[in-house]
Amino acid sequence: MQDVEEFLIKGGFKEFKLRRLKSQEILFIFKREEDYLRWFHRRKWNIKSSTITLCKWSVDYSHFKDCPVIPVWVEIRNIPLHLSDHIPLYSIASALGKPLKLGRKTAMGIYPGSAKVFVEMDVSFSKPPKIHLRLGTRDLWLPCSYEDHPPFCSKCLRFGHQLSQCRKLTSQAELVGPSGAGGSKQEWKMVMRKVPKPSHDLRHKAPTPDYYSRRQHLFCATISMEEVQKAVWDLDGNSAGGPDGFNGNFFKSAWDTIKQDVLIASQDFFMGQHTPKAYGSTFLTLIPKIDNPKRFEDYRPISLSTFMSKINTKILANRLNTLLPKLISKEQAAFQKGKSIDDHILMAQEAVHLLDKKVYGGNLIIKLDKAKAFDKLDWEYLEALLLRFGFSSLSTSLLMANLNGTLFSILINGEPSGFFKMERGVKQGDPLSPLLFILAAEGFSRLINMQMDTNHLLRFNSGQVLFPSHLIYADDIIIFSRGDNRNLLKLKVTLDIYLKATGQEINLNKSRFYTSKHTTSSQNQRMEKALGIKRGNLPFTYLGAPICKRILRKEHCKDILGHFEKLIHSWYSKTLNQMGRLILIKHVLSSIPLHILAVHTILKSIIHTLNRYMANFLWGQKEGSNKHHWVRWAQITKPEVEGGLRIKSLKDLQQAYTLKLWWKARNDIGIWGSYVRARYMKTGIMKERITNSPTWKRICRSNDLATSHTTTTSPGLLWEGGNFSLKSAFNMVQESGTTLLSCKYIWHSSNIPKIKIFLWRLLNSALPFPKNLCRFTAALPSSCPLCHKDNDDIDHSMLHCPTAKEVWNFMASISNGPRVKENTTLRQHLLAWWFGSSTKHFGGNLRLFSPGLCTWSLWKARNSYIHNAAKPTVEGVIKTCLKTLQAWAWINRNKKWMAHDDDFEGMGLDSFWRNGRRILSKSFV
């Protein structure tokens, strides 16, 4: 709280008081209204790397909700001229809330028919589109428009999301239902409860997997401090804590104090000691799978376990991972290092391509969806299967100990509702649970493989090359077989064997089977009766990707386009500066199509549409219309050193993924790579045929390009420049341009993000100077707003204008930078500053930062005069520079180069290395 008080005093706030309400909440009391308005004008303040979010005090204050009263700019139109004074405007605006102040242009009377008023209003109510005003016998309706403000949810009484997006409270409130929290608890106890075993034990039907017992001693070895510490640091420190409230960040921060106790506790666990109830106590939070969930099947239970239990299961998981390659068959790909989800999607695509191949009964694809697969796994089956794998009784007891000692308490609307014992299933959110789940699924994998190897079940017809019998990715199962009735009945029996042994169930409503175009309607009806599931239509979605017979069409890309639109509409571009929008494009929007690009060829028209969405979002909107795009998208997708913004081109990414497929087809030993080599490369030559799958045609068309960048050696193919990677392939297909030296300094980490994007626009002629606007047939007066003596262009307004010269020379005097010279361009002057910079000491970093600081401050002064008629002064621009410089110095206060610099010894900057006060006082000397 002392830091906040110092910040307020330093900012010029006079009479105020601070009171602490909670550990993270402070009450601000201002005596002067102007201080209150100045502080409350912003929603957030950044103080010493901490963000303070403001909320108005109310008499019904609660720590669990936000006050919906916030200041909002309101524009009122069609105001009669005689009501344009501030008193009647305040009276009109009072219909919405408490008027705080008028906009600058409104106060100056520039637009008398329209007024902009800052109103303190309750945003939990709907905002009226018009204000009713009665003048004598006339009724006037004044239209209103509101500035974008943070959305407020009337359900949970919090800012940050709309009511329709309030998934947590709406879903959990419906979960209670008429029977209350007790009914919800009983429902989930039924899910987790052990079911009676069938009269005939069917687990022995699963074949005994191979196991390399010589490595078992590694699994049961005594744990060391290094192993425990590695587990602590590998776990996410920010993950939610269990009932004890301690998360990973606590363990990491207090490690020196507690490490011996943690080691002893872990050693006791591995020695088979009984664990206390608190150790296994786990909160169960229910996360909706879909919007507006209605049934229990629409929720995914996530376990919030104690961090100590996660440490032990993480150690077990690390040890078990070394054994998985020898235990898990190639048909499983989830939760295993070195196996890719793309292989399963590509194999499903190959199966659909062969679906119409003529064979007795017809080829058949069955897509199964398990209901609560993680929550219904039988422990007796899992334990018996581990023993059949060859695990010793000690190893098996260690793997099962965390499950046996678990006590669940379901969180209903954030409140725990008593504890009950876990009797089956694995804990979602626990490091070991995914590995136990795929070990259990291996029983089904070995069982169905055995059935097809012995011809008990008929294989999917793919010609001379055997097609995999099935694919398993977590709880998603696809079976490839044939559709004659006898084979389907045998398959149903095989599936029932696995389900009865494991306690799992198939969701018949979500499961589908797919047949060839030659199958008659009567055959489809017999299949539906035999399997108990309905026939589906192509294309279908598998692991997030569309599976279709031919190339991807426009209608198959609706989900991608819809995802783009949903995200962009949920972001408020007015509240994000351009750098913020650029970050969202780089890390969110541009990554959405990657999953599809890896397995499909997206049409050029779809790529063009996605590029247009990203470009429109980057440049922003005004009054519902897209702003002008100053720079071509092709230039934006170039690397930063070539004058672009390093947004990766989707076209180049698609070509890079094609090369990755080519490399996997030639070298990968996974399930898809082995299959395509056996099917399409019998002679070792890549050749495209008209009957080949779209994926193979895509690979063959890139063969010449890929071959030109590989070398054949005795061990095999060698990619140009070393090992193949998607990054190396992308760099190879991307057209290289001229490297610009200035771009190296623009995007340096020492610059403030918003100044980085400003400098990029400045040097790319992407700012609205009159000369730049002439490209769009916009003829504007070209008079410098700072001096009115010369044309308003980049070189004059940003460098040679008298005001600009004084600002540049002032910064040169405090940082030993070059002064302004005649007949030099702005780019040349910036490079002169940057060439003398260094990242090793304070002075060098100041010279690197100062060019952006000066141009940014001059640009703000220029715009302030044009739009607000505020005449700029040299002192005002310098003051803006110094305030920004203070913030920059504070942000970098922990950097090594902020240490004392002898070059600034005589400049009175001794205290600047901490808070920048000396340089601020020097500016007024």
C-alpha cells in the first residue's frame, strides 16, 4: 500500500486516504472531486509492475462481486442549439446517470448539435438508445451512442464477459437442479461407484502383452532429491490447488525450507506407507464441454488434487514414460512422446478414400464415442492388466495407490459438498491418469488385433497392404472392418467383452458408422440393427479435422471461418492498441488453421478470406467500417528484418506442412509413414496416379522441391542444413527479401511495444501525413502543425521543424546522442542514433530507445493540435518524453544495464538508477 501512496503523491493527487479491505483490495477516499474524477477516469492503473483494477464503492460491497457503476462516454445527438450549454447538457445526461464532465470539443462548442458527456452509469441495466426530452408541448427523442466498455455479467456480477458467456455459474447453477446439491452429489457418486462384476470374468480374453522385465528395476528404484525437484518444477505452478490450498508456486518459492520434508514424504509413499486422508482429498470441479450444458454428460470432471500427491504421480509418470514404447501398440497415439495426432487424421483420410473399394460386405468405418471413459474405468481390470503386462505387485500397488486413497468432494457453485470415496475411474488433471488410461485401452487394442490376425474378424479391404484394424486416441476409437452381418455380430461381441471387463460404456447417440456408396438402404438398416448405432454421412469430424473423400471444399471450412469471426467479435478492437491486436493475430488467429493445414490443402479462396479477417482486425474499425489498410498483406507477412510484422503466411505454412508430409512419408516409422511407403512407394519412387488419395497427390507435387533440398547418404536422407523441422521447411519456402538495418533496432526488446509498431508505420509511410494521403486521392492542406512554416511531411514534422529540433537536441544533451543536421532524412537520423547504441550499459540503451521516444511524443503533439486544437510547446513535448522515459526506466529497473554508468556521472542522475527523479528535475533547470 505504501507503493500506491507514493504513486498518488508523485502523480499530484492532494488529499486522499487509503484503507485496506482485503489482502488484495484497497479503498481510495478522495476529498477533492477533481482527484476522484482523474483517478476513476481509468479502469486500470499500473503501479510497479502490478495492475490495479478500479471499482466504485457501494454500500452493498462484497469481495465476490464488482460494482456495475463505471464512467462511460456518451454521445448525444440532435440537441437543440439553445441547450448546448453545460448546465442543460448535464440535466439531459442525468437521465442516464451522474454526469462527470463534458468532452473537450463539446465544452468548446465546436459541434453544437452534438454533445459528448462523461457519465457515471450502471452498466448492469440495458442502455437506452434514446433520451426523452419534453420542451413545452413537444416531445424530443435524442439518439445516444455509447463508447465500448468492459462487458458486465449480471449473473456472476463480474466484469470481463457477457451473460451469455458466463459458463461457470450458469452451468453449475443448473447442475444443482430441484434436488439441490445433495442430488448432484448422488449423481456423481453413481458415476464413480463400483459396478457389480459380470458372472463370467472376461479379462482373460485379452492377450498377454510383451514386457521387458529387465527394465522394471528402474521403475521401483529409490527416488532422489533431484528427481523430486524435477517433478516439482515440471508441474504447472499456477494450476489450481487442492483442498489444502497450496499450489506449485508455494512449493517452488519455499523449496529450500520444505525440500527435505517433501523428499521424506515421497520416499514414504514409494515404500508403500499408508497415506493420510488429507493427502488423497480432492475437489471435483465440473467444466462444461459445450455452451449451455443441460445434462451431466455435458460436463467434464476435473480433479483438483493436493500438490504433494501430484509430485508422486509425476515421478511415477516420468518413470512409466520410459517403458511405454515397449508396451503401447502403434494404433494408439495419445499422451506419448514421438507420436502425432496428425498420423491418425491422415490414416482416417486414407480409409475414407478406400471406403468405396468393392469387397464382400463392403468396407466399413465405425467411429465410437465413449461415455465418461475416464470416470468409469474398472480398477480390478486395470490392476489385472498391469500384472499381465509384467509389473510386479509392488509396482502395481504404487500405480494404484493414488487412486485407492482418493476422496472426492464436488464443488457446487464453488462450495464443497462433503467427501465420498472414489471406487473406479482415473482422475482427470493428475499426471499419471492419462498413462493408466492408455494402458487400459491397450487391452482392447491387443484384443481386436488378435481377432483380425486370426481372421475371426474381417479386415478393411485396402488391397495388398494391410490396413490398421483400429485407431485409438484417448477416448476416441475408430474401427476399420467390413459390413457383412456375421462380421458385425462378431465385432459387437468383441466390443462387449472389452466394455464389460472395463466397466466402460459407448455413447450410442454420438457414435456413427460410415459405409461405401454401393451399400443399399436395406444393408444399412441391418448394420444399424447389428451395431445399435446409426449410419453417418460424410464428411465427419475426427480429432478436430474434417474427414472427406476428396480435397477440402469451402463448405468444409465453415468451422474455421466461424471460429475466426467468433473470436474477432468477442475482442473489442477499440480498447486494444494496434500492438495488442498484432499479438492476438500472431498467437491466436494465425494458429487456428494450423491443425487443418497439417493434414489438408486449404483452398486459396479460404486462405484469402482468413487473411482478410486478420488484416481487418489489425487495422481496426471506425463506426462499423474497416479502416484503410496502409500496408499490403504480403509485406506484413514478411520477417521483421525485412520490414514486415512476422505474421506467418498461411500459403507458405501450407507448403511447409506439405514438405513435412513428404519427409514423414520418406523417413517416419509411425503408423501413417509406414503405410504410405508400403502402399505408394513399392519401388521406392514417388509417382502420382489418378486413383491416389489427395494427401499422396499433395506429397508428389512437392517432390521436386523437397528433393532439391535433400542429400542422399548411406544412413538415409539428409535435409539441407541438418535435421528436418517445420521451421527449416518454412524458412526454405518463404521468399527472402532485402534485410533492412533499421528494422533490427525498431523491434529491439528495449523499445516499448506501442512505440515499436509506431516506428514500423513511420518508416513504412503508413501514417496519415498529407503526402501519404495523396496516394488515395485525398488532397489535404500540407502545413506543419508545429510551426506552420513548411510542409507537413515526415522529415520536416518529425525532425527539421524548430519544435522537433529542440526536442531532439534536448534528448541528445542528456544521452550524448547526435544532434539534428541539415539535409538529412529522418531514417538517416534514426540510424545515426541507433548505430551508437549498445545493450550492455544504460547510456547505450537510452540511445536505442530515444529515437522512438522523440518521434512518438512529436506525433502525439501533432495530433493533439489537429484534432483538439491544443497548440504544442517544446516544454510540453519534452515533458511527455520524460514521463514516458520514467515509465521505461521503471519497467527495466531490474536489468543489469541499469547499474551506475560513469558516463552520466556529472549529469545529476545518481538517483535515476532507481526511480528516475533526477532526470525529471533536470528538465526544468
